[in-house]
Amino acid sequence: MNNSELIKKAFEDIAPSEELLEKVKTARTAENRSHSRLRKGIIIPGALCFAACLGVTAAAVTGNLDFDVLFGDRIKVADSELAEELVGKVSNVKYSVSDDDYIVSVAGVTGGADSCYAVIEISRKDGTPVTEHFQNPADYDYEALSWMNTGFDIKNPIGLSANLSAGAGLDTSITEDGKIIFTLDIDGDGSEPLSGKLIAAEGDTLVWINRFTELCIEKNSYYGKNKGECGFYDKDTNEPVQTDISSVVAIPLKWSISFKYTASDKSLDVLSCKAPEEKALFRLKSPDEIGDKIYEGGAERYEFECTVKLIEITPTGGRMDIEFPCNENNNFSMNVETGMENEMYLVRTDGSQIPVSFNGWSGKIDSGTAEMSLRLAYRQQSDFFKKFMDISDVCALSFNGTEYPLG
């Protein structure tokens, strides 16, 4: 097993959300959030029908953006004033659509220097609900929709970097007034900030995913990329096959959008550990003995020593860099149960605690040492919602019994 394979195996599926687990069960074809590894985005093709506008979103301009309405299905902020301060800005918005009756816009963005949660809205120019134009109508209150082909890309608007990479979750839903909402939840790899970068996303052919999955099972085929080409392939031979999807299509729309993302000043507040190079225990489930076996409640787990190199905490999340000895013979994995093995929380000055969980990772193995940068979110490991919070009264991060002062 080479280093890249080991890294891919290591820490696989850190803290997947309940939503992600459900999507995996239903074989959803959209690129849902992957906590296991960074990946390159998909470059948006040439515009079909081009439109552009400069400046922030209309809601942000008028001050009418309601944080809870726009982001409340994924992100919670207890303080309404803080929520308003964490709304980011978009500019240089450009979009394309294959059907001129549709409009693609950015309803709003939030996040921090190295993260971005964008709500993209697809609506009709005539104001009618998009749902009135669905093919093969279904009860979309319970039957999931998904774009067959989705992607995202991150670029520096002035071309200073060509190697930006990030992991992202792409999700589709329908609003009560019949608009399509496409959410883009991005975490950077820590090498460069996302704020100030050009972010692009695209979708092609909205399908009823449950029917789509049934069709693939019936035809013994799958939809994906093989030899660089997206299409349908036979499950047994991986050879291209012709598949009629007309019965499972909701809207045969092809669209793309790009915009410059700028994080709010408040989201850039940061607390850090001034001297974090202290040993800590890291716990995970593993098929190999890389540490001492521990048995709790009949569950086997492993515990080994790591060195904490960096801790940074912001209102929208955090980052902890660790390193530990690792070689080609170590074959361990990270999943939702593993994440629960580690006890982590922020400590306030009044002694109260804020639960913290892993929310993704990036890393490498070099000269027998694994270097991991772990993204942190303010929530219980099994919680669905992220929480953004005021960090002014946070004084420390506790990780498996070791407390790191923050300032």
C-alpha cells in the first residue's frame, strides 16, 4: 500500500453526518460531503447563456438577509447579532443556463477564512414555481432530488495559484415556494484561505434519485466517470451502455455559476494555542496494533500518542494539526464511531464546555511521520447542525484529557 492509498484509508469518513449516511444508503449520485479526503473540483465548461452582476447579493445589499431562514437547516447561531456579523459577501457573480427561462443566483454565503457555505437559488424568470415545470411529477416532499452531474471549482481571481483544493458537500432541495436550492458547503485544505477566491459550481440534469437508482439496478448499470468520461457503464464489464433516463428526469437543465467569496470581518477572529507542542492521546478503531488496546463496553479501540502542533479556533470552526509515527504497515481507518472515541470540547472562562467534533481532514505521510490537519466543528459528534459561536470567552481546548490554553 503506497502513501496516497494509506492516507485515503486513514481517517476515512471522519464524522459523517446523519444526512450523509442516509444519502449513502439511497445511493445518491450527487457529490455529497466527503470527510475523508480533499479533492479537486470540476472545471465549469463554457457559458451557454451568460449573465453577470457585480457586488453582493440583493439580500445583503438591502439588509434583509435572515440568517436562520437562509442557513438554519444546516447552521445554528444562538445570538442573532453574531449571526448577522457572520454573513459573508459575494461579488463578480456570473451564471449560465441551458434554458433562458431560468435564473441562477447566490442567495447568501457564510463561513470563515477557510470555509464557505453558499446557498445557490435556481428560479424561473416568470416567477412561477419551478416545481410546476417538473417532468414525471412526484411527491417531492419526500422523494429526493439530485443533479446527475455536479461539481465545484476554486480559483484565485488574479491567477496567483492553480493548485487550490478542497472537500465539499453539494446538496439539492426545494423551497416552499417552488425554487431549487443548491447548497455548497466547502472546507479548504488549510494551505490557503478560501476568502477572496473565485468559487464555481455546476449541475446537469435534475433527476428523481430514488427512481434513478431503481433504473440503474434494473439495467445493472451505474452512472459515473470512467476513463475521464461521465456516463452510464455496465456494473460487470465497466463498458459504456445506452440508458434511457427520460422516465426519471425532473428537469433537463444544465447550469453553472461563479462568484468571488469574501468572509466577514467577524468570522476572521481567531484564538490559538501559543505553545501546542505537547503530547496527547488519540483514539481510534483499528485492525492493526498501532497502540495499546482498550476495551470499553465491549468495544475494541486503540490509543496512541500524538504531538499537537497547532490549534486555531474561530467563530465558525477550528483546526488542530497533529503528527504521529506511521509507516506502510499501519492500516487504520477513521469513521463515525472512531470520532466518538475522542473527547474534545472548548472551555469557557466560567468553566462551561462546548462540544467539539472532527469535521474533515487533510494530511500526508513523510519519512515515517503522519501529519494530519483536522477540521473542527462545534457540535456533538452525532449532531446534524453545525454551530457558529462567540469565542470571546473561550480560554482552552480540552482534547482527551489534555488541556491547551487559547489566547
